[in-house]
Amino acid sequence: MKVLGIIPARGGSKGIPRKNIADLGGKPLIAWTIAAARSAIGLDRVIVSTDDPEIAATARQHGAEVPFLRPPELAGDAAAALPVIRHALEWAQTEAAQPYDAIAYLQPTSPFRTAADIDQAVVLLAEADTVVSVVAVPHNMLPESLMEMDDDQHLHFTVPPEQRAFRRQEKTSRLFARNGPAILAVRSEVIMAGALYGTRIRSLVMPTKRSLDIDGPDDLEMARAMLHRKTV
């Protein structure tokens, strides 16, 4: 299976200005994803899709290929993942002598995902249309624990009495949430059909410490603290 790695990195960011090149452990945030992608044996080529010349230059300094600048219509706050992926895939399909069978979408905001995680996703894709990385939902956020607030600030359980549980040992739900996602691997025919998720979806369950998704300043500080404490 021929797989194209795509690292999206637009210049605009409201939560953290210039987030994709913010410092993390002495190097720009995007460098962590570039390093993992370049070390993954399951990726045949890795490209960075960005609209920003400074991000492009930074990515190249850290060994990434930046063969084009993303068009403005794919660089705004409302730009969705699918058009960005399709643009990069179509560019690579046109240039490559052989078509790519799939893509691996690797967001820079997941710096602690590893090359081994990427390779495992590619292996799983052999029997799936889409592979998405997920993390187990903490027990205190499972349905058995949830309450909702009405307009009068009163709390109400969201499940009937027989389903409520207060101790972790009593909770039976097994739920998972996308961890960014750190990795989204999709077959090319699914992308070209206008979707990210095909009919056969497999999960890549990742541990909490590798699932940090840097969205706001607190997430970046947490990532820095994890590195300082050597917990990743």
C-alpha cells in the first residue's frame, strides 16, 4: 500500500498565535510531527501543506518537504480537513508516477504521537477504509456520571437511576474519543468520494500521555511540563 503523509499547518491560529511553530522543548511544534512522520516506515512520502511562508521555511529546516503553498481558500478559519487533504492528494497523484492508495493526516498539534503509532495505523488500514486514533474516555466523563444543567441552574442526571454509578468499578461503559485525532489514515477512494470515514472504520487506541492535543495555551504548558518531567 502506497501511503502519502500529509501534515497540515496553516498560518492562522486564534488560541495560540503562530501555534504550529510555537516552542516545545527547544524546537517548533511542527518539528515533532515531522520527525515522527519521517521515521515511520509505512509512509512513502511526507509533505507539509501550509499557506504560510515562515511555516514552510521552518518545516524545511526540520527536514520536511513543502512542495507548494496552500491556496487562500483552504487557509481560513473555516477551512475543513477534507478539502485540504484532497488538494494535497490530487497534487501528489498528479506528480507521482504511481497513485497513492491512502493518506495519513498528521496534525502538528499532536506532538507526542510516535512513528510506531503511525505505522500501526497503516497496518490496520489494510483491513479498513479509515483508521482513526482514539483515547479512552476518563471514567468521570462516562454517561453514568454525566449531569446536565437547566435554565434555573438545577442539575439533572442524564441516565435513569438503574444506570447511574458513582464508583469507577461500577461503570460499564467503554467509550473512546478522537484524540485530535493524532492520526487519521484514509483510503484514497474514500477521500475522492468526498468523505473522511468509509464504511469500515478501525480504531488505533493510544495512551493518554501520547494523546495530548494542543489547542490552547494550557495544553501547550502541559506539554512543556510533561517534557520537563520526562513523562513522555
